[in-house]
Amino acid sequence: MEPANGGPPGKDNLGFRKLFGVLGPSTNTTVQPEFDDMRPYGVTNHYSRIIVDDAQAVSDETFMAGTQEIDAGTADAVRGVMTCRPDYLVMGMSAVTFYGGAEGGRRWRENIESIAGVGVSTGAEAVAAALGAYGNISKVAFVSPYWPSANDQVRNYLSDHGFESVRDVPLRCRSWTQIAQVPDDTLREAFHYLEGDDVEALIQVGTNLCTARFAAAAELWLGKPVIAINTATYWHALRANGVTDKVPGFGRLLAEF
């Protein structure tokens, strides 16, 4: 019997449930392994790098300029990953998705969707959805690898969705690659500073900050939601595509909602 040739399109052998195209800066070393650790059986991630220099972010101005350079390269990375015909895109870069508040974030996502022709989960919208999933949250605190001007954008975005940022920590990382080198001791200190009776949930933004498992552990000892942006974004993509698998080890968001 001869093997069949051609015929109608079938399902991908490994990603037979969903193929995700993942977009992240070329300097990012955290998104790809964290997303792969979270993926359920039958879902595959296909990473496309947004080519960017390892910006030396030594001030508010140069940090913001560096994020705009990432933004400018996103469309090419989208076109590249679409050649494997993914069902959906997952954004592994977050800063610019907060810029311009809720309306700016929506317009940014819609522009990427117009290029790709498929849906997109962004970090900003995923964080807002994650807070909504936990319910009864109005006051939050957050940590980022950003500089203060970018934290202002995050604060404004959260405010547009009805969340008051009581405190925030900009870690002021000096380069894109340095973000992935932030030690657990620094994260622990930041979370202790953010925590308080006046805060109902803690958030981490900045996709190269390795926090998914750290946040899950912190949630256990704090007894309140601790949302890592990579966890929220991947959760959002799964649920948007009807994948309801509960994934342990990354906090209540992926394990319960």
C-alpha cells in the first residue's frame, strides 16, 4: 500500500489542540521557557523574536525609547510567525500594551490582530482579566523591571480598569538582558515592600522578569492573589481558545480559573 499524498488539511501532529505563535523581544530569555512549562498536552508554542538591541536603559527617556524600538519591530515578527499558521498569538512583551490606558491597549491589540488575522492575548488585558477572575479586588500593588515613566503607564492602565495602585516598585533594570538576571532576593524585598493590609492583590509586570513560580510560592504565604504577567497572559490565551485544563505549580489562576 502506498502512503497517501496530499489530501485535505489535517491537524498538527503535536499541536493538535492549538498552535500558539508567541512574540517576544530577541533579548528575552524568560518567556519561552515559562510558557513551555505551562502548556497543556496538545498545545504548542512557536516563538518569533522581535529583533532588538540589548538597550542600555539608564534613564526614563532611554527606557521608553527602547520599548518603542521593540514596538516598531513587532509587525515583522508577527508576519514571520504567521507562516507556520498558528491559531492564535500570545504576546511575550508587555510594556507597550499598557501605554495609553485601556483605549491605547485595545488599539494596539487590534492593530496586531489586523496584521495577523487571528486573535491576540496581551499582557495588559490579561492582567486585568486575571484580577477580574479572582474577583472583589480594587486595590493592588505591582513590581516591574521598568523605570518610573513606564510604571506610570501601568498605573494609568490599571486605573482605567477600576484598580487603584496603592504602591509600585520600578526596579530600574539597566538593560533588557539584565531583567532576566534579577535575583529572588530582590523580588522578595520588593514583594515585602508592596504587601500590606491596604492591598488586595500583588502584580508583577515585565515579561523577562522570571517570576511565574516565585509568584505562585508568594501567593501561598501571603494568602492573597499574586499575579505574574507571563502566567496571566498564557492563562488568558488558553481560556480564550477554549482550553480549560488546570495547570498546577503556577498559582491559583492556572490551577483554579
